[in-house]
Amino acid sequence: MRTTDIQSELQRLFGAGDPAQGGTIVVWHDPDGEFAETVDALELPGVEVVHEEHNRLFALKRLLNDNLSGRRILLYRQRSRRLDGDWLADIEARAASFAADYASIQLRELGAADTADMREALRAHKAFFAKKTNIKKIARLAESYEAPAHLEVAVMAAALGAEEATAQAVLRAYLIAAAAEGGAEALDMLAAVGAAESFKAATTAWTGFTGDVTDTIALAQHVLVSALAMQAPIDALGPLERCCSAEHASFSHALVHEWARGEQRGDLLALCGVVEDSLGVERILTDVEPSVLTQADIFPCIDAIILRRLFATLTAGADGVDEVLALAAARHSSTWYANLSFFYEGVTAAANMRRFFRDHEGDPADGNPTQVWRDYTRAWYCMDRWYRDLHGALARAITRGEYELDEDFRDCCAAMEDFYKNWYLRRLARRWTHACADDFARLGYANGIPRQVDFGMAEVEPMMRANKRAWVIVSDALRYEVATELAERLERETRGVCELDAAQASFPSITKCGMTALLPASSFAMGEGHANGRPTLAVYADGTEAVTCAARQEAIRKHYPDGVAIRYDDFINNMDRAQRLARIGDAQVVYVYHDTIDAYGDKRATERKVFTGCREAIEELVACVQTIVRDFKAARIVITADHGFLYTAEALAESEHATVLDVRGTVVEAGRRYVIARGGATSDPLVNIALPTPNTPTADSGTVALTGFAPRECVRIRMSGGGENYVHGGISLQELCVPVLRFTNKRAGTRGYVESTPVGISLVSQLDVISNTLFNLEFLQDEPASGKMLPATYEIFVGDTARMPVSDTARIVADRTDSDATARVFRVSMSLKPGVQTSEHELYHLFARNADTGEVRSLRDLRIRVSFAPSIDFGW
């Protein structure tokens, strides 16, 4: 250090003090005596230079403790600063410290204590610290270094590219490097900086591993199984017990969980797979009692074991379904849930179906149309949604293939298919048909239930009068149960609120009937038409067919001259904002026609992907609503459908088919789920449906009366072409019950506006003092996650007043929708961090950090009084 720099730094230190408050003392430490001959020659005006002399320590101490008001004293000492055993420790404690030798400069740049031990640590890595870039690396890894071992860990971290100078970060970086390059190569990285032997000793001290650190698999086995011993009794792990150290389980557990929540999670997953294969972890743990593994999540195969058991339980029947749902929900917060989420979604859907059967098996088998309709729209539709969730999860899960769980999933789906078709669909259809058969034969619809043909009067007219413009989105085949999910998404992702009702689609429940019935018209009728020289069903609004988008616009303009009908693809995908504004203009009524679900279902090649189409349709409809609100400031939008659909994943048996020949008379048109015939036709196996006949003759058919027929239950009419898994046209509630979803946009500050808010969590456990390094806590999700109460993920930890964690971090995914509060309780196990020093006199807090927003709040003030806490420090 140059003389001018020394003088400048000393003047700065003296200037920082206030001589009026007892004078200023600066102690110059020069253990190697490099500046003994030059210290007196420095130009330091107003500063007294005093040398420490061993035979005059008492006099020096007396001098420095005397009244020094206004004086500035530079005390030169040929020793490092160390208060233990120092006769002048009281002086050192209140004085500023200075050193000018190269080692002192390095230690100052590192934020390290200037002690003999720290200087020895620098000398041990002299070549490494000779490079300025390495000094900068070490300085970035930690704010300060108080012990040589901590500096040694920082050297290891820099060599391995770790992000922190901590034991966990170093060992994690080593395992990643060893897995990628080989254990010997990873150790060579440490040997290059002179830290290989220290790393071996440290690894033993941290983890209890005494083997060869270049044996990557053995080291990984030890670390991962030791971490597992923190979550399950070690004596329950069978042959795995020999691979771990219970004494060091806390360190390994903290290492693995911190690793799993970081950006290098994929490396841990790969390492877990290697250890699972090398030790046969899945085979060993399969024999462990189920209760032992419920809180364990170190290895992803634990989730596979649990899932296999859950699938088997559900395949067998409804026994234990509540336990299945509780365990599946609890696993949502586990480390590897995201990797197997589709399987858990499938388990949850199947369990909900089983529970519904248990709770509703005794429901009445009869009732009038209004009662059956109410039961379906309030509760029974859920079975259709869970069935869709089940097969949607299966479709995504089989592309993953983890742990061959797809076979267990398929077995469960086969059991649920039989249950869904032979209990649910059959029972619901029989109840509905029994309630409505007379009305269908006499009126053509179920009396007392809102009808699709009244849509214009019931929805469009009131909306136009109140909002100056009526927006209608008609999504082809948007089934009622799909609309319930759409409503939930709109509530979560927009400022609006949703009101969901249902209307009865016209028979046959096909596109040309439903689309026509939804138009604003004075009359709705059916007659016999002709196409390509063959008879066909013709559907009329005000005496005119409207089978194309252009024709529907003309029908709308008979009542609203500026009305617009437009296809979704044109409106969203083919136009920008300016083009949309120009196209809509001053239209009083706008119909947007969306067709994603039916586009999948009506083709043999894609009908089995119809549930994928449902998921895409929801995404598109949310985007469509957001676009309309953004571009047109729309206050209200109604979303509905022309018809629903009936879908079963497995092919029907031969006995579940009817034929057109089952109708005696002249058939005009037929589909998989309906037959239209001329008046006078009859059928014994099919349900007779009256059809509305035009009041005036039509050009094609005059006034020929028609009658309709529908198969019972989920029976299909056999015919060539097309598929038969996805069908519509019949009278099942899945086909006839169409949604009427009213979306109302709310602006902040207006009446009824509710801000979307993450659900909160509260601590249920009575905890004021942590008296053990391991502790269990219970939390309550304050509200169900529904409507404007959004799901949230929380990270739970114990920290000091500066929010620095002193415990590991637990993760709670608060997404439960149960109204029963007991089903929204989370149980987590936590532990104090190994090596973290805590004080009985300091106040700590239990914090909850929202992982999405970063907001942190304190749930409880705590004291920590642990009589013995395992410490790793940095020593070995």
C-alpha cells in the first residue's frame, strides 16, 4: 500500500471520529512489522503516534484511558487484532482498526476479520488469492468472514461455481458437478485451489459420509437417504438404514429441500433417479407401512408408491375415499408433486366420483322435470366434470410414463368408465326420461324449464335496453359442466362476476336447431327440406333457415338493423383492434360464433380429444371476453351454446345400439342420437318427441308434420361414417342442458366490485416457544379458493426481525375449495437450520411469504429455547 494511500486512509479514519467526545484512537495492526520504520515519517498533522512496547503496557493503558479530549492518537502494534488475552482489549474494542500490509488489504476486501488464523487461511491459498478476480468472487459469496473455515468453504464454493459460501451450497454444487463430469473430475476442481482435503473432511463432518467422495452414487445415496431419515423413522427404512446417518439427517434434509426449490431442481431429480435405481428404493419402500410415507417427499418414487395405492383403492370401490382425497390434497405441497400432478389430478377426479356415488346412491329415482333439472344443475353435473377431468388427466399423464403409473391409471379409468356409464348415465337418463316422456311426446320439451327458443326475449332484449349493446358468444357444444369451469376462470382472471343458469336446448340437440333457436325471432319451427335430392330436417327462424354465419346476421337484422354475426376466428385471430371496431360499428346486437369443442368431437379422427377441445375452448372464451371488455368497454356479455354433448371413452356394447329401422314410417333425417320422421311414424324402443311445425306452408315441404325419436340412456343409433364416442342430438341432460352464463364487468370503485384476493392462511397450532429442533405445525386456509378468492402458494419459515430464516422453508399450496374448514387444514413438519445460532433473548417470527406476490407477513411472534441444537458451524 502506497504511503499516500496510507496517509489518506488514516486521515479518513481520524476524521470519522469526534475529538470533543473523548478524542480519537486508531490502532494500526502490522503483525509482520513491514511499516515499523516508516510509521513515524507519515505526514499526519495533529496526530500523535504511539508505539506499543511490551515493557510499558501498563503506562500505555493508563495513557489511553486518560482524558483524551481533543487528542488524536495512532497506536502502532506489531500484532493482529485479537481481543482474547489482550491487555489492551478495552482500547481495541472502542478504537478504529487499520492495517496496511497486503494480507490486511485482502482481508479488508473480503470483509474478513484480521486475525492470525485468517491470515494463515490466506497463506494456505496464496496462489488462489493472488488473483484479483478470485478475491472478487469470494467477496460476492458472503458479506463477511469471521472464521477460517468459513473462508475455506468460500474457496470451495468459488471453485465449484456455487452461489453461496454455505455448506449446503458447496455440497450441492459438488454433487451436480460430479454427476455431470465424474467424481474424480469434480474433486480435481477443488484440488486446483488446494481445497480437496478440506472438502473431504468437511463432507464427513457435515453428512457423516466416510467413503470416497469421488464415488458420486455412494455419496448421493448417503445424502438422500439421510434426508429421508428426517421424514420417516430410520428403523422403518429396512436396507436403506445402512446408507444414512441419523445424526446428520437435519443437514441433509435442509440441503435437499433447498435444492429442490431452486433453479437446479432438474439436477436433483436426475440424481434421485440414479439413487432410486441403484438402491431399489421403490421396491424397498413399497413394503413400508403407508402411514410412514405420508409426510415423506425426498424421492419422487414415494409419490409413485402413494399413487399406486390410491389408484388401487379407487379401482376396488368407494371405501376409504375420504382418506384418498385428504392424502391427495396433502401431497399437493410435496416436493415432486408437479412432476406427477396429472396422476394426482386423476386420483382426485376418480375419488370425487366415488364419493358422489356414496353420498347420492340413495337419491330418489323419480321426480318431476323441474326437480331432476335442478338436481343436475346443482350437483349431478359434477360427475360429468370429474369424468372429463379424469380423462383429461389420463391423456396428459400417459405421455409422461413415470414409474409405469399409466397402467395403474388405466385400470382405475376402466373401473370408473363402467361406473360412470352403467350407474351415473343410466340412472340419470332413466330418471330424466321417466319425468319428461309425456311432455316430450305432447310438447316436444320438458315443461316448466327455461327454453333456448326464448333466449332472445329473455337475454338479448334486457341486455340491449340496459347496456345499449348486447354481446352474445355462442360456443358450439359448450356443455353445462364446461361452462362451470369457464365461470370460475372468468371470476379469477377478470374483474367481472358471473351468474350461471341453464336453458333447455331444442330437440334434436344439433347445431342447426340450437343456433336457429338462439336467434332473435318471432317464430321457431321445423319442416322437411331437401338437400342433394334427399329429404332433410329444415329449421326456421321467422320462416327462414339460417345455417351459415351470414344467414344468421340477416336473421338478426330483421329485428336489429345494425346487428352483427361474426365468427370467433375472424373476430379474434384475423382482426386487430381497429378492424374489430370498424366491423362492429354501431351494432346494437353482436353474436360471436365459437366452434372448438364441436370441431374436435364431430370428426372421427379427433373425437377422442374432445376433452382437450374443452380445455382449449375455455382458454379461448376467456380471451374473447377479455378482448370484448378491453376493446369495447362492454359491461355485460352472455355466453351460451347451441347444444351439449354425450361422451363415453370406451366403445359401446352391441346391445347399446339401436337402428333407424326401429322407427316405423318415413325417415327424413337421422343421427347417432336422433331420428326425424314424417308424422304418423312410431317406435317402441325410442322416445317420441313432438316437433314444432310451421304455421304457414314452406316452399320445400308445405306443411308436412314431423315427429322426432330419441334413444334412451346413452344408446347410439348405428350408422356408417363418423364416430360414436362423442355424440349429440338426443335428450340426455348432457345434450339438452345448455349454459346461460352472464358475465358482468365491474370497474374498481363501482357497486358490487370485488377485488381478487389470494386466500389467506392462519396458524392453528398453539405455539409461543420452539423448544425442539423439529416441530410440527397446523395451518388453516382461511377461505375456500373460489370466486374472487384466488389460490395461493405460501412459503413458511421462522426468521429473525430482519426476516432472515433460522428454519427450513415449508411450502403450502392453498388451493382447496372445500366449504368445510376442517378440510382446509394443512399439517407441516419443520426444523431449525443446522448451524444457525439462535438466542433465547431474541424475538423471532413465523413468517408466511406469498410465492407469487412476494408479500411477507408475520403469523406469530416466537421465542426459541432449544437446549441442544446440532451445529455444523464451518468446522471439521
